[in-house]
Amino acid sequence: MSSWTIFTNHAQVLILLLEDPTLRIRDLAERLSITERGTQRIIAELIEEGYLTREREGRRSSYQVDLEKTLRCPVLPSMPTLTVDTGAGAEIVFGLGTTRCP
């Protein structure tokens, strides 16, 4: 069976942090089957681009995902939103606005 997925690791980090904004990097890495260093890089990129903000709570971090931020997906410009079912009876709706190419 193939190992590719529809969503990139960046998208999966956003979805996981929407479900639980207090997930540790170690937990994210384990759930994504990637290294902690790779997870740190993804989070840093998402913060730099404005998709995430981080708030320190003692030794822990809490993350806020900006759902109004446009997705970097040039093939979806005609779709007003992208809805992701989290499987827990909740849906996450990303506003697409105008998309932009990476």
C-alpha cells in the first residue's frame, strides 16, 4: 500500500492543533510519524507565515490557528471554503479567500 497522504504535514499540524492547541511537539511528531526537529521546522514556518500564533503557558505552548488565512493552494481558487471533518463529530472550515502559489 502506498504511503502518501492527501494532506501535507503542514496541513496535518494545523488540523491537529485545531483539535488540541496544547499538543506538545513530541506528540505532534509521533502522530505524524516524523521527527521532532521536522515538527519544529513546520511549526516555525507556520508561525512565520501567519497561520499559527504561539502563546507560552509556563513551560508549555498553546497554539492558535488563523482560520481566515488563505490556503496556499492554487488549484482551489473557485472554492469559498475547505471543510475538514475531524472524525470527532466536528468540522473545521478554512476560509480560502484568494489563494496564492507558494
